[in-house]
Amino acid sequence: MHFFLVIPLSLFFLSQACTGIDNIAEAITLLELNNWDLVAAINGVIPQENGILQSQSEAADAAAGGAVPPTSSSSSSSSPPSSSTSAFCPSNSSSRHIVERQPRMLNFRVEYRQRTVELVLEEGSTVGEIKQILETELAVPVSKMQLKGWKSGDVSDSTVLRSLHLPKNNSLYVLTPDIAPTASTSKHSALQESLNQNFLLVISHREAQRDYSLNFPGSRTIQEVKRNISDLTNIPVRHQQWEGWPASASDDSMTLAVSGISYPCHHLSVCRRSSPANSQEPTEECADVHMVSDSEGDDFEDASEFGVDDSEMFGMGSSTCRKAPMILYCSYRYYIKCQSRFQMPENSENEADALLHFTAEFSSRYGETHPMFYIGSLEAASQEAFYGKARDRKLLAIYLHNDDSVLSNVFCSQMMCADSIVSYLSQNFITWAWDVTKEANKARLLTMCTRHFGSVVTQTIRTYKTDQFPLLLIVMGKRTSNEVLNVIQVDELMMRLMGAMEIFTAQQQEDIKDEDEREARETVKREQDEAYRLSLEADRKKREAQEREEAEQVRLEQMRKEQEEEKEAIRLSLEQALPPEPEEDSAEPISKLRIRTPSGEFLERRFLGSCKLQVLFDFVASKGYPFEEFKLLTTFPRRNITQLDPGSTLLEAKLFPQETLFLEAKE
């Protein structure tokens, strides 16, 4: 069976007009030479602006009887002139033969302090070979040399240039931190400093009436800026018309540091260049690459059974735009079989393990520069994106990969891993990925989507065919449910992402406003509750203090009463124990005592002279003046009777026949 693959040219590259390959043997051999890497095979023969080797297919087109499309001159004046020799040998359609391919040459502009070195090397060379040449040119040891400016970050000396997928023209710079600059290199030191500075480019898209504020390091080239703007505006580099670049920025391979733009901020504007009405240059919408597979190379089935019109397939429709004539003949099944595939395991116990495997394989195939996939379940990713504070919430981007789709490899390598896409996703989205290559994993995804987003989203995903993948679902969290804003296919990725972000930002601002108002109300309520609580606490403490004081008074009063009762009981017992007062005419000696109390009253009583002093003390105590609290004194001479022996008699104490005493409280 034969398969017709129609791949939009805009997904592979922003290039000039395409060249044609009409012979199946040449196409198959080209794919074999590139280890069946479709992107590398196309890059090897399709001309691209500012960097990818032009495939000089005029001879092949002439041999096939096709028209030679017009090509534009290279944007870099330093690029070597292209050879007029065809990239392929003439072939005989009846037999397969070996296709000879010219080596692809890369141009390097290397800056070191006040010097600039230009190099031309084959893409099969290594980074170490560049350093060895620079060691001879700059007299700088390789061990002290750091070669910077690679798009993929730091690379090792053994890295082959072909593996970096570099454009034709490249700008690099050398750093030697171990070699101190001399006085003559002060000017270049300023250049090195500017290479490390960040430039803010405020770029106005005149057609869309939008402004983009983008930060770029000084080591980025003008060409890289234009490619990033191509991702944002969907305007190919060759169609971009700029205003605002200084006159010194004459070469797109120049870095921003030496281009003469203003620091720290520079304003530019861009729009789509208008084409003449009779221009034969294909537009972005109609410049498609048509790949047709056929096991025999002669007979083709009707393309209409795959939903593709024959006239559209071969560029013979009534449309005014000219279809690109490139037709690669290859076996689709053989291509899929030979691709380096990664698939999510079917029987993973949890989603996190499956995503760890997927992320590792994704990094292995497309490099470390890719969106940061959330490792965890879809429910956890939704929680991370939707259920924080309103100002911290993000959109959820669900990337659905299908390795059976030819577009997956192109989409990931050319768009998904672009710096601008990676940066935009990391800042505004929680990105979660899933592989639907295997039916079991696809069914598992549909179950998850039904649980989290409803059956409508599930049915939408189910309707997409294999060749329509990969997909990017943009999900926004709502107060009561989650809403899928967009299902993005490979075209217009950045514009759709930004459109979803605009919707999300508007909703987020409403949520932030509601949340701020709710927090303000809760703050007032908390303050009122706290004031009420403090008031209650103060009242409670006051009441408790009053209760303690009253309880203490009650306790003291009770103690006083008990003490008084005890004293009264003692007084009564003493009063009852006193001997009777003797008569005045008693035969025994009688002592008549007169005692003045502290209140001025007098106590009078008669005692036998033989009575003990203790009887006198008990009498005084029975009248309310206990021995422990009062002392009994004589008037003159002053004596303290209470200090005498209580067992002595009144006669012995010289209190006979009469005496006046007075009571005084003890100190």
C-alpha cells in the first residue's frame, strides 16, 4: 500500500523557494545517508535563510524538466559562493544508484578581544578542531580557551558540528578568564562586558498593533532575534520588514553587542513585507512539502482516499500560489520503522514513573532545551496550576505526543524546543505531557480527561487522527470547573498560546480582584474579631480579678471570724476556770488590783495574796486581752509583770495589798 504524506513547509523551516527531487532512488538514498532522519534530510537539500546549505537543485530540476524557482541571495556577505554543481548525480529512474552529496560547509565568525577570525569548516568537524585553528590564529592555548555563543549551551570538544544542527552562518566568541587583558585590550574588554549584558528590545508588530518586550543577551545574533520574532508573529524571516535597526547592523550574523543598538533598551518595529502581484515566490500558506511514498516508484494510488486532492498534491490547482515542487519518494512504513522511537510504557504503576521515562527519552532525542514537563499525575498538575492564590495561578498546557505521526519529530525539534516557546511556556504554563502512541496509554488519557474535563474534551481528542498529532491542550481553571480554551495543532503555536494567555490573564485579573476583595473583607472581619476577643479577654481578666478579690475578702473574713470565735471560746474557758473572787473580810491576805485597759477603762478584782500570777494573766485574758498580745505593767516603779514567772504568787511579785496596773499592747 502507498501512503501520501503532506507536510506544511512552514513547520520545517523559514526558507526561500524549494528545489525539487523527482527520482525515488535519490530520495531514498538521501534518507539512508541521514540515518532516516527526515529533518536532517530536508535540511540537507532545502535552502534556508541565513544558514542551512542550499541544495543547488537547478541541475536536478533541469534533468526532470521542471522550472527552476527563483532564489534570493544570502543575507551574509561573508558566506562563500555556492557551487554550480548539483547536489546529486544524474540518475536513471529504472535503477537505484549511489547519490553523491557535497559536504555542507559552515561559516564561523569568532570574536576575541579586538580581533575577529572567520572560519569555514565542514559540518563533520568537531568543536575541538575549531579550537585548534583558533589556537594557531590567536596564540591562545586550547586549555585556557572557552568558546561561547552556541545555541545549545556549552558543548564539549568532541561534539560534532552536525549534531548541533547549526545554520550556515554562526557567530561565536572566545573567553579567556585565566589570561589577564593588557592595556591594549581595554576596548575589547568593554565588548566582552557588553556580550554578557542583557538588551531589552521593545518590538512593535505594526499589523497586529502589539508590542513585545523581549530580553536578549548581547551574544545573540540579529538573525536569532528575527527567528524568535518569527515564532511570535508567524512572519517568516524572509518576509519580515524592519524599522529601527542602526545603520551599523548590516549583517544578520552580527551580535547585538556590536550591532550598535541602544543599551539597555532599543525600540524596533516589524511587519510583513508586501510582495509584488506577479511574484513567483511561494507564500507561507501555500509553500508545502509533499512527500509521496511508493514501494515501486512508478505507480501511485489516488491521494483522495487520504483526504488530499491530486491537484493540491502536485501544485496544479487553481490557486494563484505556486506549490513547492519538492517531492520526496520514500516508504512511509519503512520511515516509521527506522525512526528512533520513544514511547511511554503501558504498564507503569503510576503516572509519575511514565512521565519520568517520557521526559528522559524526550531529552535524549531533542536535547536538554525543552519545556519543563511536570512530573506527577494530571490531577497533581491541575492542583499546581489552578488551586493556589489567584496571582500565582497558571494555565495548564497538556502536550499529547504520538510517535506514529511524522509531524511529531518536526514539531518537537523545530517548534516545541525553540527558545521563545520554552521560555513562554515556563513563565506562564504548567506543562504536562502524555504519549498516546499506544492504544492502552491513549485509553488511559481519555479516562483521565473524562474525569477532570468532561466527556466533550474526551470526544474532541478521540476525533483527531494519528497524522494530526501532536496536540497541545490549553486548560484554564475556573471556580467550579476546568475549561479547555484551545486545542492547538502544530501551526500558529505561539499565537494560539498568547491568545490563550490573554483569556487567562483577563480571568486571572478578575480572580485576583475577587480574591483581594475577599481578603480585605476577611482582614476587616479578623480585626473586628480580634478586637472583640481582646475586649472579652480584658473583661474576663477584670471579672476574675474582682472574683479573686471578693474570694480573698470572704476568706479573710472567715478567718477573722474563726479567730474571734476561737478567742471567745478561749476567753470563756478562762473565765470559767478562774477561782471565785474572795470576800473583803476574808481571813487570808487579799490583794486588790486595779487594771487600766488601753481604752481607758479600769478592771478591778480582789485576789488572794497566795494566788499565782497565772490567775492574774487568765483574768486579764478573759476580759479580751490575751497574754500573747498584751503586757501588764506597774506604774511606779515601772515593771513588766508578764516577764515574771507565772508560777510566783502575788505576794512574791509585790502586788499586795493593792496595786494599779495598766495594759499595753506588745510590739
